[in-house]
Amino acid sequence: MRHHRSDVVEHAIAVLDAYGLADLTMRRLASELDVRPSALYHHFANKQTLLAAVADELLARGLRPVDEGEWDVRLTQAASQVRDALLAWRDGAELVATVHAFGLGGRAAYDHVAEALEGCGLDEQWRATAARTVLHLVFGHATAEQTHVQASSAGAIDGEVAAVDDFSDGLSLVVAGIRAEVDSRRAS
Amino acid sequence: MRHHRSDVVEHAIAVLDAYGLADLTMRRLASELDVRPSALYHHFANKQTLLAAVADELLARGLRPVDEGEWDVRLTQAASQVRDALLAWRDGAELVATVHAFGLGGRAAYDHVAEALEGCGLDEQWRATAARTVLHLVFGHATAEQTHVQASSAGAIDGEVAAVDDFSDGLSLVVAGIRAEVDSRRAS
DNA sequence: ACCTGAACACCGTTCAAGT
DNA sequence: ACCTGAACACCGTTCAAGT
């Protein structure tokens, strides 16, 4: 019953999806792997590092190349992909947002969004600001949506639909703001 | 040595600011109040409820009425006030963002931003979406900035200045997006 | 109304030692 | 390389009982 790093990450994702982030403890994960808690520290320096690896894996599983085309379509697709990657697992948004805020992992999300903005006509500084703004919306919205699974079963369906619409509306707001900046650069 | 709810909240803010959110534990707070941990449960049902009260108090201390004027100026001022209210205390952004995501408190932040959008020409649905988008930016940006106090002392000053600029640039992006939506409504 | 005492069921992490 | 055993220093929460 000996394991590799990848086994640990895989089981961690399973625990996350089945029991939620609060129950993804080192002790719980260890018992799921049929191992003592201290064994996990052979694979990861600490829990934060393990969570960062889990976050990176969630993103790696959810992100694929965005289609060629105009920057605004690409950006919308990239942001939606990140969102979907987070929402695909229980507490996925909170996990990735926490890891990202801590500065350890989740870098792939930023890169994915930033790449879609290349060649939009803004300089690197503005593209970075725009990418971070989009990412804050994606993380914040997905976290709020995922944490708010405290609705009635009837209302939950309406709530989900409303959340999808609200996200795409919010994203269109940010995209419109970026477009205004792009146009002002083109005019001058 | 008997205390009221307000004493507990006040001491909780002091512990937060001095030691950070991770060290704001029920046991730590109790010992700071010279009381057994179980005594806290006479004032609050659980830790989440206590944190919600702390978040509300932080916002109450930082928010004041925004000036009369155009919606975009008011919105910028409101968003900056929320941001400043969070940054005024150690881990203030993470605390309020967490409480807000959990849906218990921090409602004042949304109300403050939403109020600035009244009379901008958008219907209530769009104003709510715009307010949430701004709030995601404020929370996300402030949390990232506050968590990233892991720079060299020399670089830290530059980092702070850069963060302020990046926030106001990101905010101007969102404001421009809202303006585009306002103008499209006016045209039709 | 506000607090104590004592317990319950947990955490993350370290480290010497085993195979 | 990977794991055990045993410990250390913590958590949030409950509840009968005290004043």
C-alpha cells in the first residue's frame, strides 16, 4: 500500500468532492489512503503545499486551449472555462481562490485569462490589470455561488440559472470596460 | 470582570489586528478577556456568528455617507471606502470576504456600493449585477494585497503603491463597463 | 445574566525508528 | 523511498453547575 504524490492528490480531490473543503484534513485524507497522518509529510512539506497541488490539478483537468478569434470572445471563453473548472468540484472555487490568495498555486488560472488578452491592443500593464479584474470576478462569483447551496430544492434550480446569467452579465460588464480602454488607445 | 457582546467584539478586533485571523481563536479571545472559552457561547451561538459581528463592526467603523454627485464618482468613492475599511485592520479583507461568502454578515458593503448606483439609469437587476461585480473586485483585490505582505521591506513600499494604482485601474475598467451599459440603455 | 469546570471529538506537525 | 508510533500543542463546542 505505498503511494506516490499523484495518488495523494487524486485521493485528496475525491475527499474534497465527497465531503467538502472543511473535511479535507490531513488525518481524514491519511485514513482514506490507509496510512498514518505523518506519512503524508513524506510527500508534501505541509497542508498548504498539498492544497496548492490539488488546486493546480483541478485547473489542469478543466482548462483547454481557447479558440482562435477576437480577444473579447477568447477572454469570455477563457473566463468561463476557469469558472467551470472550479464549479466542477465541491468547494473547488474556495479551494483555488484560497490557494491563489496565498500565492502558492493556481497560477494557471491567471495565465489562462492573461493569454486570451494578448494582442488586444493594450500594453502588458493594462492586460495584467484586466486579467486580475476578470479573475477576481470569476473567483468571487464562483465562491459565492458554491457556498450558497443553502436554498430550498425548488429554489435551488432557479438560483443556479440566475447565477449563470448574473456571471455572464458581470463578465460582459468587465469586457465592455476593457473594450472602452482598447478603443481609447486606438483613438489616440 | 463581566462582559457584554460589544466587549467581546471589541476585543476580537484587537486580537485580529494584533495577531491575524488565524490566531483569532475562541480560546485566544477568551484568554484575552480573562474568561473561559465556554463563556463566549453565552454571547454568540458559534464562532461564525461572532466573526460576522466583527465584520459588521469593521464596516460600520469605516463607511460614511458618500458625497452627492454623478453615479460614477459616487461609485468610485463607495468602493474605495469599502476597500479602505478592509485594509484598515490586519486580515480585514479576508475576514469580511469569508463572512460575506458564508452569507452571514458584511451585507453593509453591498448596500454601500449598491446605493451609489441608484439613479444611474439601469434597472435594479443590472444595478445588483454591477454592485456584485464591483464588490468581487474590492474583496479580491484587498485580500490579495493584504495576504501578500511577503515582500522585502524596500520592495514593500513599491508594492503598496503599485497595488493602489492597480486597484483604481481595475475599478475604472468596471466603471467604464457600467457606463457603456448605461449609454446603450439611453440610446435605445 | 454571565461565568466555571470538565469533558468530547477533533486538528496540523515533528521526529526517531522501522523496512 | 515510504511508512509507523508516539507525542506536542493546539482547536470548536457542549453542558451541568455555580453566583
